Amino acid sequence: MKTSQNLQRDVMTGLLLLAGILSFVSGEFVFSTLLFGTASLTSNLDFVRPARA
């Protein structure tokens, strides 16, 4: 179902954001940037639709 895939993507994005915030607060700026970028990609890309050539 599409709703469970959206829920899984939302949970993953939320966990990545939370981990990014925690690593930013602890001073690991490079790792937090990586986590924020990954969260941004997972929230904006649609992995369900196949790419067309």
C-alpha cells in the first residue's frame, strides 16, 4: 500500500532529522550536514515511481 510506504519514508526522514540535530548540537558538523542532506533527499525524491528513459 502507498500509505505504509509514505509512513516508512516519513519515519525515516524524521529519524534522520533528529539524528542530524543531535549531532549538530554535539559539534559533529560534517556528520550533521550529511544527515540533513540525506533527510532532504528522502523527503523530496519519490522512490516508488520508476524512472522513464
